[in-house]
Amino acid sequence: MSDYKPSAAEVKVLRDQTGAGMLDVRDALAEAAGDLDAAKKILRERGQAKAAKRGGRMTTDGKVASYIHGGGTKGVLVEIGCETDFVANTDKFQEFAKDICLQIVSSDGTLYVSVDEVPEEVKAAEIEVYRSQAADKPPEVQDKIAEGKLRKWYEEVVLLNQPYFRDEDLSVEQVRAALSSEMGENIEIKRFASYTLGQE
């Protein structure tokens, strides 16, 4: 680490931009010798390494976001959790919450937040359908085909597995994890409710 000592103003600017902890920000600025972009990169890399550890932390703060589409014919409510009101009140967090509403509205088939929420009997029924579609293939090939089709189905019905509507090279989960790394907190899509006029 360099001998550079960042000022309180520099620490505040970087903390406001990234939501990272004060000590992490100060260390990153010191290591980057005051280069803001380099310090952000250091924080991002360290954040990605910590993201997995962060995943189990309680998200007792956050926001409920809403979006009404199509002249009032479709609507979505989403609860996004984080650890502190500091992060919950950042523009980036609130933009993410709105984007998740848009993600759900733009996909008619979203049923679950994560794969863990898909009931075992639903998974088993899907796999059985895919195996029967490949009945003329050897059993091990049937299994591979079924697994591939199940992954594709997850991309349609599981929110975190879907291609992100703003950049389809990324999944919603990758975008969530990147924001969690940047903010320095566990960020969790907790639940959603989707409504379409005339549908139960």
C-alpha cells in the first residue's frame, strides 16, 4: 500500500458513489494513491470476493417498488432488501428496484424469485415432460436433454435466472450480485406480486 493519505472529502465522495464502508473506501483510495477510478476498481474486485460471504446476511432494510404499465392494465410490486437505510436510499438501489419491476412486467412468465422457490414436484413434472420428449434417445442422453431444457425453462420462470432486459448478456442474478458488491451489502430480491387486468 502507498503512503498516500486520502482526505475526508475524498473518502466522502467515493463513499457516496459506491456505498462502500468508510475503512474500505479509505484503504482503496490509499492503495490507488488518490485515483478515484482505480479506487472504485479495487472496491469492486474486493466486493466481488466478499459477495458470496455477504449472501447470508440479514436484509432488514430496503424498499418496496411499484410499476404500473399499459394504461393501468398491468402492475408489479417488488420488495428489495438490503442491510441499511443508507444503501436503501441511494439512487442506484432505487433504480435497481424499478428495473426489477420492469423486468417482471416485460416477462409474462415470471413465477419465482429463485430456483430454490420452485417446488420439487413442479421440477419433477417438467423433467418428466422433457425426458418423454427425448424418449427415442438413450437414458443418459434423455437426462442431459432434460437438464438443458430445465435450465432454459428456469430462464423463463425464475427471475434471477432471466437475461437482464437492459443487457441480455447478463442474468438478473449477475446484476444483483454486482450491485451488492458495489454497495458493500447483501441485496436481496425478496418477493414480488404481478397483476394483469382481468387475470386471477
